Amino acid sequence: MKHSHILATALLALVGLAAPMPVMADDAPATTLKSHKGKKKSKKKAAAKEKEAQPAELSTIAKLLEGAEYLTDSRPNLQAKYYIFLYSASWCGPCRMEMPKIAAEYPNIRESGQVELILASADNNTTDALNFVTSNKGTFPVIPKGKMPQLPNTPQMRGIPTAVFMDADGNILATRHGSDVISWRNFTIDNPEAKSGEEGSEIDPDMARDMQEHAKKVAREAAKKAAAESFKTVPKAIEALEFFNGTPNTKAKYYIYLHSASWCGPCKQIMPKLIEEYEAMKKGKVEIILVGHDQTPEAAEEYIRHYSEEIAGIHYKDPGAQKLPGFTKPNGIPHTTIVDRKGKVLYAGHASGALNWKDHCGKKKKKK
């Protein structure tokens, strides 16, 4: 019994010696460890490349601009940190004064990669809005009137040109006169408030006051310039003012200011007769300008287009209408004023008098 127990113990010891030893982690082959590390590195590189390939998430402002309607082929930089929204129009004197300088500065704004400029047009028709920009060699994105996305925290406009400086999250950094677009760095990249990243930064009262003072100064200068050079003759006024449905002929010798509206029964009775005479009037170097008394300029434009694609018009509430040389305010409509190139009134009365235009145009009164 004792011998058999000793024999069994010896056999178990021999079996234990023959069993393979477990391989420890530290004893793993070097080639195996390197392959594992290589796989980890390749996975990290693949993940990094995949992250780079994915487009960066758009900011609050970029999301609004992404789906906006644009007049030009240029599209805004949706990765910009700051945005400038310039509210401007071709019929605005101060806007026209500042636009060449802004257009020349835009390449520097775009090249910064951090700032983008978008023009929010206040022109009534897209043709005028587009011509205003392209004639000044502007290459920035242009959004037509009524198509501007609702921006967060946008202040109430007191006039144009106005520039609103925002960060990409929609926080207003400054609201200034449009001419300050030239100093864009001061309100964006070099602006301490912009760098601080504080949300909801308020408009600096001093900036707002300066903006108002500057706007008044520019408006006064524009008014002086307009009074000095553009309204001495009807053709000069035509060149300076904004008309819908085209532009009146500046080479005419006589002009008929026709006060009319779609809601006026007598106006609609006389209109077809005047349209019949229009070809003869043009040969006699007489031009008709509609002074529309409809509720809106758009309604007045639709009214005249119903009768003619050639006759240009201006809304009676437009300040420019009353600057037409020889313009007279009617007591009622339909009303007509016939003037020569210098604005001398040759006839003022019921629109039916325009049918007798030959009696007023081209004939000199005999001296008694």
C-alpha cells in the first residue's frame, strides 16, 4: 500500500513536468506586439481622415444663409467667424457714395477667411439691385429685398446704408453706418468683445450715436450735391432718381407727369387713349412718366405694365417724385403736368389735357 502511494505521487510529478508552461504577456513575441500597435495606429489615422472628410457643423448664421436666395453667383463663406450685413440700395445717395470703396475692400474681407460680407438689398426690383453691385465691381453675395433670412437680435433700422456686425452665433458686435464696412477689422477680428466670446454683447451707445451723426452728415452732403447738380433739368433728375418699369427717355424735349392709379375709374378710362397717342408722342420727342398713386410701388408698377412695357413710373410717395422739375401736387386724379426739359410748366390740369399735347409742346406763344 505504501509503495503504491509513492508510485502514484511520482507519476503525477512526471505529468506536471511534461505539461506546457503558460505564456506570460511579457514573454509575447516582438512581432506580435508590433502588429497590434500598427493596427491601432492605422485605425487612429483612418478615424482622423474620416473626421476631416466630414463637413464642420454650420453655425447659427451659416445655417440661415445656406438656404437663402442670392442674385449673384457669389456665395457666402459659411465657415466664417464673423458676418457683416450691409443694408443698401441704388436709390440711396449715401449708399452710392460708399459702394465703390466697399466693393474695392471686399477681396480683403474675403481673403481673411474669418469675415464675410453680405449685401441685403433694399431695391424694389432685382435688376436695379444687381446693376448697383456689378457697376461698382462688387463681388460679394447679394440677397434681394424681402428675401433676407430673419437674423437673431437684428436691431431696428433707422435708415440706410447700415452695417450690422455679427459673430457666427448671431450676437451683435456693432451696428454702424455702412461706410464703416471699410473698418471691418475694428468690429470683427480686432474687436475685444468679439475675441472674448461673450454672448449677447450689447451695442455700444457711443457707436450708435456716432453712427447717427455720421449718417446725418453724409445725408446733408448728399442733399447738397443733389441740389447742386442733378435737379436743374428733367433729364438730370431722371439720371439721379429710381424708376420702375424702366427709365424715361432723357433725350425727350417735353415730359408729361401722369398722376394715375388702378383704383381710379376715370384714370382707367383715359389710359387706353393716352397709350394710343404714346407712339406719336415719342416721335414728337414727348415722354410720359407715370406718377403712381396706388398703395404700393409694386401695385403702381403692375398697373402701368398692364398698359405698356415702355412707360416708366415712380410712386407718388417717393421723395424723388417731388424733386422732378415742374412737379405739381394734384388736388385729385387723373392729373397731368406737361413740362419742358428745364421743368417749365406748360400745362397742369385734368389728364385729358395730355391728349392735346401738340397744343402745348413745340409751339411758341405769340407775343401780343
